[in-house]
Amino acid sequence: MNIRRYFGENLFPPIIGIGLFIVVWMILAQSSEALPGPIKTWDSAVVLFSDPFYNHGPNDQGIGWNILNSLGRVGVGFGLAALIGIPLGFIVGRVEFIDKMTSPIISMLRPVSPLAWLPIGLLVFKAANPAAIWVIFISSIWPMIINTAMGVRQLPQDYLNVARVLNLSEWKIFTKILFPATLPYMLTGIRLAIGTAWLVIVAAEMLTGGVGIGFWVWDEWNNLNVEHIIIAIFVVGIVGLLLEMLLVRLAKRFSY
């Protein structure tokens, strides 16, 4: 009985949703000769993933290498953003003067489209790969700063008053009070940032070229291989979902 209830509440709705999605896809494919259907796309995916790590030169590599290169760029840009954005968020939330000083800058730069920063990266770094990493960095840093600073501001003043009464050092205040209280907000900012980073890297690689899932999509479009483009869409979505699930598990594990 419990198994039936679990299936009905948790597994049955997603199966119905996926089934309806496939039916709509098949209907659209029947009405458009240019759009491949699910079966044709599946056959192409089987061939594509039968050897995902082949290497026939810099412009002809398997989808596995393209995914790994994109993840590498995201990891570097995201890591740099976390290294700078999280400490800056603590400072902004802790020091009122710095908060007022940086608030107009953050408010002005945060809504800028990430790809608008790409020409600046190409101008400064003179190369496509660091320019793509720069775009990831600048688009990932804002959620980390804002959410971390918000977590620091949400800390009850009574906690800090007790810390002053106990004459705790600034390091003790940070490790015993600020960091544990801010951690859930900080992890929310990290989740938002990784989603943005993975979203942006595809568009950035389309413009910069090189080995990566974005460039691979653009190359397949130039070859009019629509099946591979659809496969890439699913790959990008699945990888993004896995990254999100990983961070959700991390947030649950380290929530205070």
C-alpha cells in the first residue's frame, strides 16, 4: 500500500508529464519536416554517446570533452566569484559604510546582461577562454554578494550584543556567530550563481568558440544537424539539474 501511494504521489505525475511532452514533440515533428522526432533524436543520441570522448583534432572532439571543458570554465569562473564574492558579502553586510558605498555600484551593474561583459573580457584578456571565464565570474558574483550580505543583516542584534559582553574577538564572532547564521543565505546565493553560470557559459561559448558545449551547439547548427542540437539542449538541462541537486543536498547537510 505504501509503495502504491509513493508511486502515485511521487513517480506517476512526472511520468505523465514526460509522456505528454513526448506526445507534443511527436505531433510537432509530424507537422514540421525540419524538426526531428523523439525516435530519430534517440537514435542519434545512442550513436553520439557510444564514443563521447573521441578526439580527431581541436575542432572535432566528442561531446564528453565539450561538456568537461564547459564545466571547467564554469568551475574556474564560479570559484573565483565565490573566493571574492562571499568575503565581500560579509564585509558589505557587516560594515554599514561599505554597504552604502557599494550599494549603488551593485544596483547598477547587477542587471547588466552577462554577455554585455564579453567584449570587455576580449579587450582585456586578448583571448577567448579567459574572456568566457570572465563572463562567468561577473555573472556569478552578484548573487553571492547580495545573499551573503542579506544573511549577515538578518542576524539578531542580541547575538552581537552578547558577543560584545563576552568580549569575543572579531574572528570568534565570525566563526561562532556570523558564519553559521549566514550559511543558509550564502548557500542560496551559491545555488543561484551556479545556475546563472551554467546558463551563461553556453551563450558565451557560442560567441567565443573553442571546445565547449556552446560552441558544439553552434557548430552543429552550421552543419544543420538538428538532432544534435536537441540532444545538447537535454544535456545542458540535465547537467544543470545535477548541479542544482548537488547544491541542494549540500545546503541540507550544512544548514544550521
